[in-house]
Amino acid sequence: MSRSNLVELAKRRGYFFQSAGAYGGVSGFYTYGPQGATLKDNVEDAWRERFGVQEGHREIDAPTVMPEAVFEASGHLDTFDDMLVACPECGASHRADHLIEDNTDIEEAESFAPEEIADLVAEHDIQCPNCGTELAGEPVEEFNLMFETNIGPGDASTGYLRPETAQGIFVEFPQLAEYARNQLPFGITQIGKAYRNEISPRNSLVRTREFTQAELEHFVDPNEDEPLIERVADVELTLYPAEKQAESEETEYVTRTVREAVDEGLVHEWVAYYLGVGKQWYESIGVDMDRFRFRQHLSGELAHYAADCWDAEGEIDGDWYELAGFAYRSDYDLSKHDEYSDDDFTVFKQYDESKVVERATVDPDMSYLGPEFGGGAADVAAELELLAERDRAAFEDEAVTVSVDGEEHEIPTEKTGFAVEEVKETGEQIMPHVIEPSIGVDRAVYTVLVHAYSEDEVEGEQRTRLALDPGVAPTFVGVFPLMDKDGMGELARELTDELRAEGLAATYDDSGNIGRRYRRQDEVGTPFCVTVDYDSLEDSEGQRASERPSGDEPRGYTVTLRERDSTEQVRVPVDDLPDLLADLREGETTFSELDAPAAEQ
Amino acid sequence: MSRSNLVELAKRRGYFFQSAGAYGGVSGFYTYGPQGATLKDNVEDAWRERFGVQEGHREIDAPTVMPEAVFEASGHLDTFDDMLVACPECGASHRADHLIEDNTDIEEAESFAPEEIADLVAEHDIQCPNCGTELAGEPVEEFNLMFETNIGPGDASTGYLRPETAQGIFVEFPQLAEYARNQLPFGITQIGKAYRNEISPRNSLVRTREFTQAELEHFVDPNEDEPLIERVADVELTLYPAEKQAESEETEYVTRTVREAVDEGLVHEWVAYYLGVGKQWYESIGVDMDRFRFRQHLSGELAHYAADCWDAEGEIDGDWYELAGFAYRSDYDLSKHDEYSDDDFTVFKQYDESKVVERATVDPDMSYLGPEFGGGAADVAAELELLAERDRAAFEDEAVTVSVDGEEHEIPTEKTGFAVEEVKETGEQIMPHVIEPSIGVDRAVYTVLVHAYSEDEVEGEQRTRLALDPGVAPTFVGVFPLMDKDGMGELARELTDELRAEGLAATYDDSGNIGRRYRRQDEVGTPFCVTVDYDSLEDSEGQRASERPSGDEPRGYTVTLRERDSTEQVRVPVDDLPDLLADLREGETTFSELDAPAAEQ
């Protein structure tokens, strides 16, 4: 299929469209229409269930605007840049590394330095895609991707729209550890908006300036905690390791179960665990597993803090796009905030049994140091303490030498009060390591739509179909009267209300012939349609809504139930419908297990 | 209770706390901890159900960053200001109208002009709350409350963080009307972040710089559509009309049902309908109806576009706070966007029967006008057309006079081709009116917490209790073993997993004595606790988890179920527990309807 078909369908059917079209639109900003917002909600709920509830992790909700100090510590202020080249003629801004990728065989140009990119621009005679001007010789500059704003009036402080939801978790670690009663491991999730001021947004929902992230930060003791691999041990992963990417022209995958990937040392055990969870989740929301892989970061691509990182990638029109990153972030983020802030980002880990350890201490004779060093006495004492911790042997001689402000001082060892004591330690401060599955919600939604899109022929007629999974489809069932007359409309509207009350997303439609209504729901991605027809009317005779006793009396009539994908129909009693549909949604029964197809209408 | 008690509890128990505390915090930004984020989720879901699903409205999801053009049209760029006065000594910024309210008997100082406020500051010798410097003579200035940022690099365009979610709906009206097949009425909802760069954030979650709004824009035909008042006709409203606010020192309310309020003309019918819905919703999430009212906007307070507006208000520590606005916004927003953009913000409304109307037209003889007026002929023809629409009588004489660029021209009537025709009109373009219930989610959450907070005494011991409604409580049931030994811990952990699988938010706790665990859950607001004790063990003998056949075999043992508010306990069979708890959550049964209290433990 062509991507533009989907984008057109998405706009027409209420999935998504570029925002503020009345004012010409703004690149990189999209609005989800009624179908799209509900699909996105369903995808988010599925994520909460799989990564939160089932894993026992808890969710928080932090602001999207954060103070500058956070991003000084996280490194975003210095390094969250893309390479920008501006056209000297038309003034258009371009992402320089993308120009290289689009015009040469080079992939992952992001890992080159700006000067190298500038050289490549010249070498390949790259022109402005907007006006055709040669860009050789134009400077390639780093452009920080954070949206900046001012907080408060007057001498305002600088704030940034968060470039990832993760920092909202890291920066609150001291508080969150308290909720976890300082017990590792624990995990915190967050779903929310994040922002990147992209130089040139593109590919619809893939590269936008405002997007939704679903992130989990799992804090673990790197020395003791291990993932419960057995929970996902048999999940098969399509892996594209760094060495395979380097060594061959052909794309060659390695297929391993989570257990095998860990045992062979292919993937870090914590990362492998979440690749298993991730694969299960993407499959459950309807991403095509034949168009899905995990690609390991190349060494040049790997963030400086990441020990191992694999991206989930989805295929669209022959290209592969990042859907998620599964990174072992070590203690990078917590140690940065520990360093930059006044708070403590460690937890106290109690030993199973207390340990007795030797500790070297000093207790300097200040009546000697005072007269000897005056105002410098305290500094000398502090240096003695450090020396005792560092080098006990230094105290074996008669005198000890310490250096204060570049000046050396000799102190008689007997005046230092040096001693080695045995102390009982009940535990230690540990800085947790972090495993981070970071998922782009918009890209998940977009990939689900692309993979669900198809065109086929039904009874000689072309149809467009979104084969959305019943678990996430925004409209689950369409309810139609064959025609809105003789009471069929009334029965169908009543049925719609009843299904809604049962928590099923039902829509009523009586406009146009029945074939056209099926086509419409096929295109919206509605998995099932129910039609009330003359047979229903006959069955229900004498018990029309207004005449029936109220309450849960059986209605007794039958309707046709039609499946989107097979276009087959079966006749089912209306009283069974809510339970039947709920089972179909949960995957507890399949359409083909139902009765034989009903007669053609 | 004192507000600070709640704020302290909120931080300690994971409801909310000021963000980025490790860096000294930033005024007006809060993070919801694990309990708070889940409570907020539950409140949002309840809103979606009541204002969306039950009313048949659909949800969208628009960006939080929007282009400047939108806010030029909406008026926010010009008028979304607060009054700022800065201290000449310490430089602190203050909201000038709040200084007046805090230091005088004047209420709603917001409705005064900046110069009047400056006069009042001088008149009342108001000092800087920060350093005590006299502020008399300092300028009072308008400060725009939108956060500004740049979109894209280079010659960037200006964007703003949306000050309300509403504009994301209004600006997409043309597209949304298409989804509704141009049929009025229809409603669009949105839940999301909105931002106001408050001069002085205060009162915890009440006045923050980043917050969550839940808004509904209900688009109606002002001439034809009417609310289904009967759906909420009997809901009783505590009303505080504008005239009552003006006329007396005493606060005097008027209690009316929705039906009465409409019949008496007290409240606009569409607004009254949503006051009914709103009251039901606030009551359902646990806002105390004795501390809740609807206050009509005073005329000076009313936005220029609003025909009628009532705020929902909640009482905290004797003060009343706005929780929501219910406004009849007329066609103000759509007409502004219609005017400022190139799109059409009307819908075509088909008449039930086509109408035949007379229309006056001209068909000027250009072979006369051309030679006579040269290049001005087209302008003259256009003026003739306007004149025919405006004033048919002008064509009754032999000659017609039109004015082009200040010059008068006389044209023989016979050369104008004037005629009156009958035309059939099948419908007309209508600009819908809008009713907007706009709800602050954070204030709802905060009020629910404040109204749920109490301190009482249980068996001579002080306890703090959050009496959260079972429908929204983030933790629904605590599961404890009496002690973690003799297999009680195992049974309790198993039970926790089982309850979670049934969709009940369960937490396991075995630390400290049972009384302490009850106190902890009382403070978190957990409505029910279940304890597995020695009696349970005896009942379950011979059928411990590991020995039992797998599947849904009955377990047969009993546990105690304890209610937070009454502190009473009953003994119930563990196999009944999931259904029983689900019924308690949905309000389908009450605790007091269960068996007689169990023996004291």
C-alpha cells in the first residue's frame, strides 16, 4: 500500500490529521480525531496493563514543563542536538544528516560529527531539497531540540518542555524510593507528552514535534536483582545484532527465544526480559510480527550511558522505523542528579547479615595542630582523615606527610591519633541501575494502522479495510437496521444502547444501503457488524420494546453477525450477543467457531 | 482540618508533591505519585464515562503547542492577562488584584481596571508580602499568561502552550463537523494538559501553572436544538445567583431542581442541563455536596462572549474555589475562527421542507456601463448588486444612484437588469452555538482529597482517614496475613494476585502489627481490608495452594473483611470475595448489608 492512502483514510475517517489546518497547519503537530483518540486510549490502556499492572509497577504523572537545572544534569542542554544546515538562498532549514542519508548510501549518518557531515554535503554535491541551491560550504550546526520557555514574570527562570518523560521519574527518585520503602527492585511508569523541536518533521506520525511516550524505569540492584526470565523465556525474538549490521550487505536476522538470547550472551538479561514483554505487547495490539524486529544499537549510536540498547523497529513501505528503545541505562541518570542536586539518589541496602569491617580513623591532637598550623589546622586534620582511608601504610612511620593547598606538612604520627577499628556495618548505600523500555505511543498507533490497512475485493467490488485487532479497535461493533422502517430502526437503536451499557463500543448507522454501511465500517476498522432484518422482526413479534415488560426479559429474536475480515455472516440470538461479542473481543472464542454461515441476504 | 495536614499526607502517601524538589522545586508544578496518578486516572475515566459515553459525545486529542494565529483569533493574545505589580525593593512579582482581595474587604478584584487597582494599592497602603516595602505608586501592568516558545529553527514561528484545551476543538471544527456528517447537535470532548504562567501560584493544586482540563464543547443549533432536560430534571442544585451575591452580606442560596431552574428562567436551559450532569458527577467521585455550590458569574466577571455562566465551587477551609465553569459561549469562538482563517466554520442545515423566497438581482448591461465608466464599470456593477439586496425601492424610479469611491453615479434603471425572482432554498448555513462544561481535573482531585480527609479516634487511638469513594480510590483492597508465617503469607499473596486478575486494585502488606497496617490503609484511603488468619488456615487445611488441583476449584476457607469507615469486620468465604468486592465497588451492595460483625481479633 502507499502511505498516502492511509494518511488520506486517517483524515477522512477521524483517525488523525495535521493540526490547525484552518491556519495552514503547523509541521509536526497532529490531532487525533474521534476514532484515533480512542484507538490511542486503547493502546495506552493495553500498555498500562502489560508494563504496569502485570509487572507490578506503579504509575506517576509529572509536569511537561521542567526547570533548566534538570536538563543541565541530564545532559540534554549540552547534547540533545540535531545537525542543522540552512539554505543560503531560500532560508529553509534541513536536518543535515538526513540529507546525507537521502542522497547517499550512508545509513545512520547521525553518528558522524558535524564537520564530517559538512564534508559529505560538499563531496556529494547535495542541494537544497526546497530550491535546488548547492549546500556545499554551508555550515552544519548543532541545534538543540528542546522547546524553551520562561516560567513566571519579571526575572523569569528558564524552563523546557521535557524531551522525554523519563526525567520526570529520575528527578523524583528520592521521593519514589520512599514510597517503595527503599526496597529494590521497583518500577515506575509514566505515559505523557514529550517534545522535540525537530528541524524537519516528516513521515506523518513518525517524526513529530509533540508526541506521547510510555516509559518504564525499572530500578534494580545491579549486584543482586535478576529478571524473572521464566515469565517470557519462550518468547521468540527476531534479532538484528550490531555485528550482523556491520558484516554484510544482506539483512540477516538471528531468531532466538529470550532464554537463548540470554544464555548465549547476545542480549543483556534485563534488556532481554523486556524485549520479551515488548514483543508480546506489540503483537497483542496488532503489529505484524513479520514486519517487526529488534535492532541492536551500533557502538557509535549507543548513548554514552547505555551498556546495551536494542530498538524495536517496524517496517513501513520497505523502510524500518524505530518504535521503541530498550536500554540498560546503568546508574547514569541517578548519579548525574545525585551530583548536580542536593538530594541523595541512593537507597540503603541492608545486608542479610551485618558485616564486620576494619576502618582506619584519625583523632588528631588539636592542641598540637592548632598552635602549629593556626587557621589551617582544620584542613590538615581533614587531609589526615582522607589519608587514613586511602593509605594506612603511610601511618607506619614516625611522621606522616600531608599536602594542603600545595604545601607539604609533616606531622608526628603519634599526634594523629591513628587507629584501626572493627566496625559492624548493617548495609550500604546503593545507586540503583535502570532498565528503560521507552515506547513511542504515536508510532505504535501509526504502525498498527499501516499494518492493518489493505485493499481487497468483495463480490467484485473494491474495498478498503483496516484489520484492527478487536482488542484495540475504537469501534467494536456496528449495529444496523436493514432499513429504518417497520420498527427495525427502533430495535437496532435499542440494541446499540444495550451493547454500550455492556461496555462495548457500538455505533448505530442506518444511512445508505447495507453494503455501503459494511464498506464504511470495514474502512473504519470495526471488527463486527450486527444487522436487524425482517427475520428479526418476525421473531420479535408481539414483544416490541414498548410492549415488553421492563427488565431482563429475553427478547428472543435473532440478528445476523458479520465478521469484517472474512465477510462471513452467522445468525445469532440477540440475547447471546453481549456475551458473545465480549468473548470475541477477549479472544476467548473465534468467529469461525460459531454456527454455520447464515443464508445470503 | 488544616490544609497543610493534607498536603503533608499527600506527599507522604504518594498522592502529590511539588516537582523537582531535588533542585529546590518550581512554584506551580506538581507531580502525582503512584496513589495520586491512579486517583487522577480514575477521576478522568469517570468523567469520560459521564460526559462522553453516557451523553454520546466523542473524544479527540489535540496538541498542547499551538500556533500564534489561533490565539490571535481566540483573543488570548490580547486579553489573557493578569494584573502584575512588582516590588521595587526585592523584585518579587505579585498578582495585584489578589493583594487587594487579601488586604481589603473587596472580592472579585479581577473585574477592576489596572488603574483602579493601582489606586486601591495606594489607598490601602498595601505592602510587598515578601519584604514589607510600600507598593503605592508602583505600576500595575497586564501580564499575558501564556507560555511562549519557538517552533522550528531559523526564522522560527511563535507558538504557545494552550491556555485551555477548548481551542484545540474549535480550530478543528470544519473537520469535526464532517465526522458528524454535518448533523447538529454533536459534542466533542478532550482531556489534556493546559498551561497558565501564573504570576503567583498558590493553594497547592488549586492554582498551578500546568494542569489538566476536561472540556466538552457541545455544538448546537440555537434555533432548534433543546437539551433532554428530563434526563436530569430532578437533580437538586444549590444555586448562588448573581443577584443574591450583590444584595446581601449573608450568603444566601436558592435550591432548585434542574427543571425548576429552567422553568423559572434562573439558568439558561443548556447550562442548567449540564449543571445537573455536573452535580451528579461531582457527587459520584466523592465531593461533599454540603460543601459544593453553583455560583453565577457577576456581570463584570462574565466573559464578553458568554450569555450565561455558572461556576461549580467547592469549599475548603471556609473559602470557596472554582472547580468548573459551565458557560454558554454562543457562536463567539467559531465566528472568530471563521473570520480569522480561510475555513468555513458553519454547517449547512437542510430545511424540513424547502422554502421559496424572493430575491432581488441585477444583470447590468455592460455594453452601456463599459463605455460609460471604463475601468470602474465592474465596481459600479458590484454596487448595484449590493443595492438590490439592500433596498429594492431604489429601483422603482427611472434612475438609480450608486456611490463608488465617494463619487456618485446615476444609472438608468432599465440598464441595471433589475428583477425580483422566486428561488427555492433547501437549507441555510448555520453557525452553531456552544455550551461548554469546563472542568479542572486537578482541582477535582484536590477537593475529593480534602473532603475525604478526617481525623478520628478508634479504640482510644488517633487515626487519620481518607474516606475516598470506592469507585475512585486508587487502592481498593489491602490484603494481609495476620502474620507472615504458617502459610498465611502464602495464602494472602495468592489472594492478592487473584483479586488483581479480577481487575481489583489490591495491595499486599505484611509489615508491622495488624492495627498498624489498618492505620496505614486508612490513611491511604483504601476502603476495604482482608485478613487471612489462623481460622482461615484451619478452614483451608489439606488444600494449600501447592496441593490443590489447579483451576477454579473452590478454596473453601474464610477471611475477615474490614470496612475503613465503620472499622467493622465480617467473616466471608474467600470464594465469594471477588464478586462481593466488585459489588461493593459498584455500589450494588453495602457493607452493612453483609453478615453480622465477626468476633474481635
